[in-house]
Amino acid sequence: MNGHSDPPEPRRRRHDSQTGTSPGRSPVLPADRLRRARAGTAALFLLTGVVFATWAARIPARKAELGLSDAQLAVAFVGLNAGAIMGLQLGAAVVTRVGSRRALTVSLPVFAGMLVPIAHAPGLVTLTIALAVSAIANSVVDVAINDQGVGLQHAYGRPVLSGLHAMHSLGGVAGGALAAGAAFLDTGVGVHFTAVAIVAAVLGILASRRLLPPGKLHAPASAGELRPGLLSGWSRRLVLLGALAFVFTLAESSALDWSAVLLRDTHHTTAAVAAIGLAVFQATVTLGRALGDRIIDRAGPVRVFRLSALLAGGGLGAGLLVGTPWSAVAGLALLGLGLANLLPISIAAAGSGGRIPVPVAVARVSALGYLGSFTGPALIGLLTHATSLPTALLLPAIAIAATTVAAAAVRDEPGRPHSATASGS
């Protein structure tokens, strides 16, 4: 892309599968302890996907029950989005102070439990408040599970974060399927949400017990590590990683909200084909993340980042320019496959090196990413009025492809140790 080859990426240290040690490092946690923590983290990623999809899949039912207009529903979404941003800052503070295990023991059950007031909210104001509180809890969960995932990746000495994010995608598929079944059986939203809340809260508490505490998750803070305020401690690299996250979530949210409309209204397909397009996109995201760790381990994050960005941006762009229904579906499939690992790679990079705690770095990159998820659908809608939907969707395609020039930002930095010591509690 830039006329010369990339310098070789530093090889990642691997743990000895029998001794649980890392070359040149002090002894680390036993392999079975790491596997238990990884399984617990994967379960929590799965549960967050289930809980989020439970609400998302039955938004039309709640909208109809409360008699809300589209404009009123948008007001409720404002509460959701505002809560998400506030929750990321709270998550950074809480996780830095008490650790991700304790934070998840409380925040995941709260996030799941908020399905109950969402289901029983009697009007717009109470629904907006319930969604805001749910989003705050969800953001704390988001910071904490990514902190746990980044720490596990350091401890393993190889990529594991993409596979954990795949569990979130799988949870979204499972939650959507459960919601479809509940709707088919004419199960009320209240009963459905309460059942999911109870099961997810109980399983979340059990899964949290498997996680690593702070003393075993991250290396001790270095003498130069900062405890920054809201506006301090921002490095150029961290801002760049946040900007990349913004682009990727903008593209993902645009695809989620506009893919079915593209197929149904622009290409005049049936409703079934329109639904297939969205399902294909979600399936390829899940598949890409399931395969991502192994690919990143072999090729390195920079090369995978660059190729994934070209695949996502070029695939979507080509599918839109060909201009047929099935080329659009193929473009969505390539977009999902390419996007799958870009955000996990960016979050992992935020937790590598730097002079601020991992939870703070993760929260800051995630916060800028959330802004992209809010901006994308609205921006595409505005551009559609001025041009057309296929033309508007070329914007995220071009933006993703352009991120290849910043691929070096996701290279691991040597400033943060990659192994967890056996000390601590």
C-alpha cells in the first residue's frame, strides 16, 4: 500500500502448555486457571449478547404496547445512548478501583435485571429512564469484560480477544432466536424479559466467579503509569485507536440499520431476502471472530488489520457498485467478514503499552466507538435524502478502506508486560 514492505512484527511470547510459564518471565498462573477464566469471560460475552438482543428484537412489541410514535421512540434511544456514554466513564473508574471480576459480579446482573423495568415501563419517561440505567450497566460490563479479555490475551501471550467477541455475536443470534420463539408463541414481553433476566443474572454471577482478580490479571502498575482525569492522559495513539473504533462501529451500525432497507426498498426484494441480507452480515461477523484469533496469531495484528479493512471496505463498495440484490448480499457478507476482527484488534491494542491503566484505555477507545454507532445510522439517513441509499453506504465503505493507512497503530507496544504473575488474590 505504501510502496515498501512492513517491518516484521515482534513475535508474541507463548506459554508452555505443560508448565504454564512464559519464556523469560516469572511463573504465571497454571494453564487450567487461565482456561477457567477464559471460559467464564466467554460466558459473560455470550450473556451480554443474549440480553441486548432480547431487548432489540422486541422493540416493535414495546413500541406497540406503549403506543409510541417513531419520534417518541427516538427520544427513548437518546436515553439509551446517553447512558452508554456515561457508563463507559463509570466503568473505567469502577474497574480501575475494584477490578473487572468484582465489577462484573454486580454490573452483569444489574444489566440483565433492567430488562424487567424495561418490559413494565408504563410510559415514555419511565422507559427512557430504564433504558438509560440499562445502558450505564451495559457500558460498565463492556469495559470490565474487555479488561478481562485484554488481560487474558496478555497472560496467554497470543490472541484470544476476537474469539471472546465472537461469543457476544453468538449471544446476539441466540437472543434473537429466543425472542422470535417467544413472539411466535405469543409470550408477553414481561414474561419473556423476566425469564431471560433471571437466568442471565444467575449465570452471570456463576461465570464471574471464574474470572481473574486484578492482582493476577494485569502486571503491577509501573512507576510511570498515570491515573488520569477525564481530559488527561490522551496519547496520540489512543486518540487514533478511538478514531478507528469510531469508523468500524459507524459501519457496523449502518449495516445493521440499513441493510434490510437497501434490499427491500432499493432492490425491491421480498421481505425474506431482506432479512437474509442482515442475517448473512451477522453470521459472517460471528464466523470472522471465531477464526480471528488463530489468523491474528499467525499473521500478526497489523497485516490482519490491513487485509480486513480492504476486504470490508472493498467488498461492500463492490457490492453496492454492481447494483444487484445478490451483489448487495455478497457485499454485506464481505463487510461482516472484514469488520469482524477490526474492533477487537483496536481494543487489544489500546491495552498494550501506554501509561494509563488498561480499563481506562479500553473505556476511552470504546467511548469513541460508541459515538460511531450513534452517528452511523443518522448520517446515512441524511445522505440518503441528498443522494441515494447505495451512494450513502459508500461512505462507510471508503472510510473503512482508508483506515489501512493507520494499521501500524495496532502494533503491540512493549510498554506493558504481557504476563500475569502468580501473586495476588
